[in-house]
Amino acid sequence: MKKIPFAALAATVFASVAAAQTAVQAPMPPPPLVDWAKVEIKTTDLGNKTYMLEGQGGNITIAVSTDAIIMVDGQFAPLSDKIKAAIKAISPLPIRYLVNTHFHGDHTGGNENFAKDGTTIVAHDNLRVRLAAGTVSGLTGAKA
């Protein structure tokens, strides 16, 4: 049996560990682009005139009152028309308020499109500051 010098064995182990660490630390590939045309909005009746809408990213909640709708989160801007159509299928009432839970684009992306319809956007002041500053999402690196 041939003896392997300790230094050679140590160098081999070190090189193997270094190669494994490099593979682990390699940057993640960017997420695949979303084909917005293929995204469907699914509506779930939660009872008591409250609904959940699912599309791409965070969920939306709407509550229908006697004279208007309150909405929580608006998902991404390219889905606004589909979201509006799903809400109109539930009620013809206007969306009075859109409440943002946090600054990520899957919660705030549709703000501008809903505001154009007269919807009041409601959010914590820190959220407004982050959006105005163009804060980058720690999840995807995209602007919020």
C-alpha cells in the first residue's frame, strides 16, 4: 500500500472544501420573467362579504360594504386590469381604499393604477418613505 504524505492529503481536502464553498457561494440566477398574460386571478369567498384574490405574489383581500370596497394590497401593476375585472365580478361598487401592508412590489405595484381610478392609498408613513426613495427589495433586488 502506498502512503500519501499528510501535506498532499491536507491539500486535497482543502481544495475540495474550497471548491464546494465556491459552488455554495455562487450567485443565484435571476428569477424567471413572469408572463403576465398567463397569470390568472383566482377568487375565494371567505364569507361575510370578504374575498381573497390570488394571482402572482402576495394575496389580495377585499371587503365589500354597502357603498364601497376596501382592498388590502394590490399586487403587480401588470395585473391591475385583471384584478379590477375580478373585483367587478364580485361587486360593481368602487374601490374606496387600498391598504398597503408593506413596500414589496407584489403588494404595492398596482398602487398607481388604482389611484388613477380615485382609490385612496392607505399605508404607514415608513412605507411611503421607502417607495419614494426607490428602496430595493431584499428578496429580488427589484425596486419596490
